[in-house]
Amino acid sequence: MTQSTLPAAPEFVEPAQEWGRLDARMIVVRPLNELLGLLPLLFALVVVGNVETWRVVIGVGTVGLIVAYGLLSWLTTKYRITDTQVELHKGVLFRQRRAIPRDRIRTVDLTAKLGHRLFGLAAVRVGTGQQERTPGEGVLLDAVTATEADRLRQVFLHRPAVAEAVQEVEETPISRLDNRWYRYAPLSLSGLLSIAVMVGFGMNLANELDFEFSDVAVVRQVFGWLTHADWTAVIPVAAALVLVLSVLASLVAYLLQNHAYRLTRHADGTLRVRRGLLTTRSVSIEEQRLRGVALHEPLLLRAGRGARLTAVSTGLNRQANSSLLLPPAPRPEADRVTAAVLRVPTAPTTARLRPHPPQARTRRLIRAVLPAVALTAALLTLTLTAAWPEWLWITSTALIPLSVLIGLDRYRNLGHTLTDRYLVTRSGSLDRRTIALRRTGIVGWKITRTLFQRRAGLLSITAITAAGNGGYTVPDIAEPDGLALADTAVPDLLRQFLTP
């Protein structure tokens, strides 16, 4: 694979320390981004149904308010970058003042929505070692030039000790999008979720606008056919239609989210993920803050021998897919990227895992089958007492053997092991996750034993870390094995609480 010539990185220059404003084009960009998201609603409000005066007034008024808000946001926002911290003052109705020490910055997320890209701008969000629970936390510079955004990325991720030494940032490619990966897009539920969201939005919108679907000839013909056709013909046609729409929606979603995906390592000690079609994102993660990886294998994706990879790191904000390292791709590619990212010869996600005791299998079977049995019993009772249709409880009985298979699969996927540098744990069936957590990143242990676990001689032990979700659990492990695992993974941390 030939590597294209990359443009030289801008020279590392500390920004001026006086207060400055965002790019003036933000006055147009912010309303444009907001209006793009509201286009379906505005179109339906103004066009669908009768063209009434109040609809036009509301549509024009909404556009005017959004434009005015963009102007006020630009006028009331200013920022400053000093030697020690990043300061941001903003707010239209409520004034906010934020300051982040520069030595606490861990990640830099560059996002360019369609409006940003049309005007050559980008939004810069910096992440700290704290877990940001809401999008409003942290510092977001919503509109700076693309060149300035890349320069700020270097400024934020460089420490004063190395800032003078690094002038040009070399990058080493780790992975990039292969068009053959699109075959994994339909193996997720994104297509079905997109269809459900669109149908729900359309129904609510039609209800608010008093729009009758029966007024549309095509819809009236479809409903007429559904009413008079035999169910043996309706079900296959409906299933085929949903399948086709789901595949198309998932392919479009994969294209929008992962177009031009690239994962690179930079000479300044950062990993950088760039992807997106209409909205482009560039997330930079300091390698010294990386504590491991999480390998995600949902049921359908696992059946297609695929996987998705995310980072376990400090400072990543909780926006959608901020921690993504690899989109749905072949499992061997996920293992290769894991080894390259962690700088190890063999990916810890490929290590042989130790199975858990048979009591763990019993717990998984009970927890999987009990809800299906309870549902069937409830429907049977309602059939006998309230004359509900018999086919409801008869159909629900099919969930019982399916639940047994899910419980057995959950036990088969359950396991753990220790490598030289990583604690590896795996669990789940419908969404199987394999976590490789660096042992030096574990700062504590949490041991949980429920009443039923105590009777079975099991416990769940959670490795506490400052990265990712804050803790990763090895569930339903034998009590002696769990304590020995914790003591071996991080010597002397738990030993003082153990009895010989």
C-alpha cells in the first residue's frame, strides 16, 4: 500500500496570551449547522398540509431566532491560552467562565460539521483526566480555522519541556478504511434503529400537524393491500422490506461516520483517529494516558467474524464514539490494530482465557431463562382469566429454548487471564466485550458478593482505574481464584487484606 505525501505540519508556535474571539464566520456557521438539523421539521411545518400563515410565521421566526442566537454567541464568547491554562468565557443568558490547566489536557477532539467545512472551520474540544458527564463540561472552541485547529492540537498536547524540540509531527499509519469493511455495516442494529427513529419522528410530526396518511394515494393502496392480503404473504413481504431498508440505512450510516477513516501514530506521542463524511472528526489521544482497549463483538458482527475496537483512556469525553479506534472490521484486523496501538508483539485480546466454574453457568442459565418463563406464565394466566388470545402465550414459549442458548453462550464467552502487562476479561453474549486493561493502570479493587454468589462460592471483582468506565469487572469467578487474580495482577495492593 503506497502512502500519499502528507502536508507538512504547521510550525509549533505558542498562541498569543491576550483575549481573542472565535472566527467571525461562526455567525453564519452555527445557524447553518442548526438549520441543517431542523430542515425536515421546517419543511414539514411550512410545506406539508395547507400553506397557512401561522406555519410560515413560525418557520421564519425560528430561522430568525437561530441566526440571532449565533450572532449573540459570537459577541459573548472569548478565549485565552496562557502558559498554564486555557480560559473560555461564554454565555448569552447565563454567563459561564471555564478554565482548564494545560497540564491536565489529555485529548483533543477536532470536529467539522458540514457548515464548518463549507467555510474552512473546525471545532476544538479539549478533554481532561476527569470524566465529563455532560456535553457542557470542558472547553469547546466552536469555530476556528482548520489551520488554527491543527496548531491548537499541537499546542494543547505538547508540554513545555518538549514543545521546543518538536517542530514537525511525523505520523505512522496504523490502519485505514478498506472498502470491503462495508459488508460489516448490516451486521449491526444501526439500520433498524435508524428506521425506528425515522418512523417515530414521522408519526409524531404527522400527529402534531394533523396530517392524515390516508390522504396519500400510495399509502392508501398499501394499507388496502395489507388489510385484504393473506398474512402468509404479508409477513414475508414486510420482512423483506424491513431487511432491505435496514441494510441501506446501515450502509449510509457507516459511510457518514467512517468515511476516510485513518488511525495514525505521531512522533509527539499521540494516536490520532480521523473519520467522517459530512461531519469530520479528528481525535488525538496521548499514548501515555492509554490504559488498554475494549474489543466489542455484538452477536451478528461476531457471526460475521468482525469486531469493533475502542480505547480505554483517561480524558475522553462521553460524546458518541469519541474513544473509537477501529470501526466494524475483520477480527484479525482488530487484533493487529490492538497489538500496534499497545506496542506489543501479540494482542492480549487473542490470549487463551481461563473458564469460570460451573456455578457461573447455572447463574447465567437462571438469569436468562427466568424472564422468559415468567412472561409465558403471565400470558397463560391472562389467557385463562381475561380471555386473551392463546397464540400470545404459545408464541412466548419459543423464547424459553432461545433463552437457554443465550445463557449457555454467555457462559461460553465468560473468561479471564493475566498476561505480562494486561488483565484480560471477557463477558456477554448479545454484546460480547473483551477488555485488555494495563495492570499498572489498576488503582484499586472492588469485591462484590451477593447472597446467591456466596451460596455458590463465587464473587465479582472489579478493577478500578481512572480510565474508560472507571472500572472493569470479572464476574462470577471462584472466590479463591478471584482473590489470587487481584493479588497477582497488582502485587501488594490487596495482600494486606488477605488471610494466609
